[in-house]
Amino acid sequence: MLIGIDDTDSPQGMCTTYLGAVLARRLIWEHMQVREARLVRLNPNVTFKTRGNAAVMLDVKGDPETAFWIACDLVEELADQSCENTNPGLVVTECKPNVAFYQNAVTDFCTLEDAVALLEATGARYRGWKNRRGLIGATAAVASELPDRTSEILVYRQEERFGTPRFVDRQSLFAAEAATFPHTWDTVDTVNDVVVCVPHTPDPVLFGIRGESPQWVRAARQVVRSEPPALEQIWVTNQGTDAHLLDADITDFQEGLSYRVRGTVEDSPKTGTGGHVSFTMGDEGHRVRCMAYEPTKNFRQVIRELRPGDEILACGSFKKGSINLEKINVIGLETGTSVRPPLCTACSKRMTSDGRGKGWKCKKCGARADEPEVQQVPRTLKTGWYEVPPTARRHLARPLCRPEPEA
Ligand code: ATP
């Protein structure tokens, strides 16, 4: 059977992955076999998410009726239902719903009605609490198929420590990254000297390490020193796979969806208030603003080096008329030229314009020239991919250290 759960946490605590990890252990105590624990991230632009729009799925061998009641009891015990925005959903199904629902949930917006209709058609056991919105994520989780997948080991805190400051040795996190990068990523941000994998919210997660396989995340985890954890779970995930990106033209954009779009830089990037950098990208007469926000730190420096005429592939979400950049591929660089008055060959002085279309004249000796001086401006920017730093990376965004999936 497949068990899907979503929307059990609140900003004050809990985490659906923790509930999933505890459920896996309770099912094992009941002599069931947990074949896979899966963590899927869904559309990152869904507004009612608590943090990272995660949902979980357990692939379990055992009695579905027993599993359903154990899971219901656990949701009642652990979900933070005091929060208005916590609306848990639970699905137990022996038949996997069509993957199209998951694909829609990761790239677009779904309705509760569609989720319930699919669950009915699938013959699933399901239960929703309060407004039942969590059924959307729970259904997407059991419908998911992950042709490209990564791993994350999540290490959870002892209950009595929830809400207290975490102790995870900083140095050991940098050592874990040094020992296993690029097979693991986003444990720390070495350029900005920031720890990335330890949350600051009062949830049960102590830290999480992301990587290409269970072996690599386990290897990195062994290096980390911390307060004693309560439990650890390796999840199969769609994180770091770009599953949220749709290939599109500028004309196709819809609010809250994420795209991979090609175009030409139309104006010089500008830094606005708050340090956000923006420029316009165009294609066949259509235009869109691209934004590199302040939290993307050094990535903005790359964006500032773009010039009109550069050809790029931009990746990011379309929100309020802008593409919020996650990464770009600089495909072609405009060979920059600068035009200025010519030098007088006799006096080596710079000439002055003699009026529009009338050429240039030397003030000293009166010599004339018809052509300006055209100089090649060297470009420091190189073609290729550039990405936001780990501190600003979205869960679903594929880090450049991961090899491109085969076409
Ligand atoms: P949690 O740890 O509880 O999963 P979260 O940050 O992942 O926290 P949720 O609290 O689950 O976010 O809130 C997201 C809500 O949005 C859930 O109810 C989920 O069912 C719903 N949801 C997820 N993806 C979509 C989508 N594509 N369209 C509509 N609703 C969605």
C-alpha cells in the first residue's frame, strides 16, 4: 500500500516528515515492512504552505486497514491542529493514482475537489481534517513517480528539546561538506560562510543532509557532531531535480508557475532599493522582467554583468510580472563595443563632434575625421550556467553540481 500525508505542521512546530518517520516506526512495530520513505516537494508558490510545501509517502507491505487507523491516531496525536492553517490529509491506497496529479501539484495548482474525485476513483481510504486541504499534497505524494531522484537524511530531535536552541557543531558540518561535495550539497554555503542544513524554526528537525544517494548522505551524516538525536530517516526525494520547471515561451506565463525560458537581454541590469537587481528579457517582441533578489547574494554580481544582446536561458517562478531567477544559462555573449570621438592623428588630441552627422574636428589643428573610434569592450562574463548560492536555493532547484539528467 501507499500512505500519503500532508499539512500537519504549523509555524509553531511539528513537521510532516517527522510524523512520517514516526509512522514508519509504528508500522514496523506492527510487523509491517516499509519499502520506501519518500518526501516530495510540491509547487513552491502555493501560498498556504508553512515552509517548504513538502508531503510524504510511505510504501508499505502490511494490512491497509490497520495502517490507516494507526496513521489516523498518529495525525491526531502529533498534528498541530490548533493552527488555523493546518489542515491534515491522509491517504492509504493499494492502487497508485495517475501520476498526472503529482505532476500538476509540483508544477501548477490543484483543487481539493480533484484530489477527492481521484481518491474516490482509485478506491483509496482517506481522511481529511478541518478544511481537508492536506488531501491535495497527500494524494500528490501517493501519485508521484520520480524518474530523477535524490536523497535526504533528516535527523530529528528528542521531544523534550523541541523549541530549544539546537546544538550542531558548525565545524563538523563544513567537514561533512568538504568530505562529500559534490555528492552531497547545501549542507553549508562555503562562499557566504553560512550553515544551511540546520533550521531556525521550532520544528523537530535537527539537521538534514541532501545528496545523490542514501550512501552519500549517510557518509556525510557520520561526520556531523551534535546533540543526541531521537531518530533519523533517509528519504527518497524530488529535491534538487527541477521538477517544478516548465519549458515555455514568454507569452505562456501564468502567475505562480515556474519556467525555463529563453530570450535576449534588452537593457542593462539595474540595482534597485534593497539591493534587488532587475533587467528585461525579450523574445519575438514579448518582454518579461527578471529579478535577482538581495538574498541571492553573489549571484547578483553575475546578473549585473549581463549586457543588452546577451542570449540567456532563465529559470525561476513567475510572480507579479517577474521571473524570480534561480539560475541562468548564458548561451551567447554580445561582443560589446564602445564608440567615442577619434584621436587627431597629428596632435594626438581627442576630436570633438562637429554636429549631428557632420563628423569630428580637432580643436587644435582643425583636422577632420568622418569615422568615430570603435573599441571592443572585453567581457569578463563567460558563457555557461550560474546559480543562486545554497542559502538562497529552493528545495526543488537542481544544483549545478548535479550532473544534467540524460535526455
Ligand atoms: P508540512 O510540513 O505540513 O507539509 P509545508 O510547508 O510543506 O508543511 P503545508 O503546511 O503542507 O506546507 O501546506 C501546503 C498546503 O498546500 C497543503 O494543504 C497541501 O495539500 C496544499 N498544496 C500543496 N501543493 C498544492 C498545489 N499544487 N495546489 C494546491 N494546493 C497544494
